[in-house]
Amino acid sequence: MTRTAGTSLSAATIGSLIPEVSVPTYDRSRISTGIVHFGVGGFHRAHQAMYIDRLLERGGAREWGICGVGVLPADRRMRDALAEQDGLYTLAVIEPDGTWSTRVIGSIVEYLYAPDDPEAVLEKLADPATRIVSLTITEGGYNSSVVTGEFDAANPVIRADLETDAAPATVFGLVTEALARRRMRGIAPFTIMSCDNIEGNGQAARAAFGAFARMRDPGLGDWVEREVRFPNSMVDRITPVTPPEAIAEISRRYGLEDRWPVVTEPFTQWVLEDSFALGRPDLGDAGVQLVADVAPYELMKLRLLNASHQALAYLGYLSGYRLVHEAAQDPVFQRFLSRYMDHEATPTLPSVPGVDLVWYKRTLIERFSNAAIGDTIARLCAESSDRIPKWLLPVIRQQLAAGGEIGCAAAVVAGWARYAEGIDEQGEPIEVVDRLCERLTPLARRQHGDPTAFLTDRAVFGDLIDQPRFVRAYVAALDSLHAHGARATVAEFARTERR
């Protein structure tokens, strides 16, 4: 049946969508919650929620519906959008040729905003039906030092959550209180499943939640360490922030008004360590790779895809590009990315079972070049102090130890330093979005007279300032950026071996 143009998405309207939009055929009223997810954003809705929806559509996973949880002020918008649309949203997959495949996803069956009612969140987590707590809380959400990796016990919000009788306000406070209740009630703990872009994300989650639990109660900390499972995972799907144009295009194409749809690329991958205490959905039937060891896959993704995104970010922005595909389609940047991936990142990678690295690297440039996605370079430039230390600096350190090439990676770090000055090559201001920008931008602005000033922040860079070979390559790149501009620097470093 053809629907009326302009009808808002909701449970009452999905039956009247035009055939070009796939919709859930399962009865959502019969889906119970088995997964509580912190950090419902575009990526979660393009990835994990999509996989669960795929299982539901095939007639399985009836007890594995998702309850989303928001803890940050910015999550109010998601609360409102999902509440108005009964948890439904549109997922548009856009091919490089511009073809759209669009589906309404129905796997998020509840959403709770913790500041509204922390107790409701705690009891949802403590419910025996909740068997997995999953996370996309960003690379910086684990409250760890980028140098030591240890949990930051001095963080004021953490200290506040540890106060006696405090209503938990952080993911650590909420999850730990729920675990304490389950322990007291004789209920086995849920599995905590990180889906963030962190090397060893399960181990990072174990360290963070274990540290918080031990600060609260050493006995509880021991119980968490002993009883809670923290599987590692590798997740991959390029999902930009939803632009207003996508909302308008969904309305134009389908007569469908969605407050917050998601647009994404065709490629999707989820490699997951099969370690769950209370069971899991049949994720393998949905295309998830269940493995004993995720490490080779996550290193491949972090050091090839994520670090290459950073290579496009600062140097692309300074070259005048504002969309990722514009920079990725530039032959100069393609040569630079290929040199970085082939000569710097690949030597640091172990064998990746079942993956042809030559094919994988070729697909990355093709994926980055997908103009239909419209991913912004500004998105890639955000929160660099959380990303560069985890994705790129390990490549530099490993190559330094092995005597391998580091020039392209050093140029990316120099590009970040030049970008962090907050002024582009035309003298226009750059909005630097980074939790450490008040500390790093003054250092960046000193580097015209002191070219290593940016590297002096040891909380970010550790001992790299003490590594002469890296410093030489970095200063050479920074000098070139100031003297010749970003694109010329990219061209130079793409063709010249710098060990």
C-alpha cells in the first residue's frame, strides 16, 4: 500500500511504507531485551543494531532485543528521536554508484536516558534477562591515560560516582552498581562487550571496569575480575554523522520523515571473540566472524583503516578538502596512503587468518573514495588526542624498533600539529575539536620558533621526543608544511623513503 508523503516514522506507519523501503516483518511487541547498549549513535545503529535486526528478521534472537542507554547531555537528542519513533530509524546503505538500499531497523526496543531515571537503568542492568552490556563510548570513554593505560582515578566525575549514596552518573558507576546488585542477589554477571576502536578493547574494558569496581569495593573488584567476561572485538563500517541532506533525501525518495536516520557504506565487518558467560545471539548466522583471537584483525583495521583516515584528515583539510572522498580520490593522497600502508603499517602486522592484505588495502582506498557517503574530514579530525596515540603512534614505535620506514606516519603527526595551530593555509580559523585542545593548541602555535614544541606533551607522545630518527622526520615534515603547504608535503613524502 502506498503511504502518504510526509508521514513520520513510527510503529503505526511502517506498514504503509513504499516497497523500496524494507521494514521489519517480525512482531516487535514479542521481542524482549537481552542487550543493554551504552552509546547509541550512528555507528551502533549501522552496525550492531543492524546485525541483531538481521537475526530478528530471520526468526531468531527474540530474547536479544536492545535497550539503548544514554548518559551524556548530548544523548537527550537520541532519547527524543527514538521516543517519537518507537525506537525505529532508517538505515540507508549507499553504493559508490549512488544506489540506495534502505531499511527500517527495529532491534532497539527500549531507550533509557540515565539522568532522567538512574534507578530505571540500574534495574534494567540488574535484571536477569540482561545478559550482555555493550559499549560504543568512543576511544576516550574508558578514562585511561594515553601513556600508562591506567584508569584515571582522579577524574572528578569518577570521584563523584564513588561517593557514598551517590546516584551513578557515569557508565562505570551504573554498570558497577548493577553488578554489585546482581552479586548480592545471586544473579550471574552479564558479559561486557566493547565495540570501540581500541586495540584490545575487551582488555581495555576489563581494566577500566575492574579498576572502578576495586576502588569502590576490593571484594567486588576481585569478583568482577574473576567472573565477568570481556570479549575483544573488531568492528568496521564507515558511518559519517548524518547530514541534513540525508534526512531531506530520505524524505524526497520515500516520503518518509525520520528525525535521525543513518547513512553508511556497503562494507561491514565484525570480528568477535567468542567468550560469553550467559550466552549470546547466533551472531555467526548474521555474518559476524566468531574467533578465538581478535588481535590480528583489530591491528589490521586500526593501523590500516583508522590510521589512514588520520592521514587523510589533517593533511587533507590543510590541502583544502572538506569531504573524505575528495582527498581520497586525489592521486597524490592515494600514493601517500599506499606508501604508508605498504611500507610502514603492514610490516607491523601479524598474519591475519583468511584476509588478503593486498585486497584489503585496495578496498580501503575504494571505500574512502565513495562520494555517495559524503563523510566529512572534520569528523576524522575530531578528538585526535584519543585517536593518534592508539592508532598511529604504535606503528611509529614498532618501526623505530625494527629500523623500518616512518616518514609518512611522521608526516601525519606533523599534519596534526599544523592543524592544531587552529589556522588553515588561507589564514582562516580551524575549529579544533579535542578534549586537550586548550593544552595542545598553545604548543602548536609555538612550533614556528620551536619545531618540537608539540611533541613535548609526554602525556600524549610519551618518549617520542627522545627518538632522534622520529624527530628528524617529524621536523622535516613540519618545515615542509610551513614552507610549501600540505599537498606538496604529501607528494614529497609519498615518493621519498624516510627511515
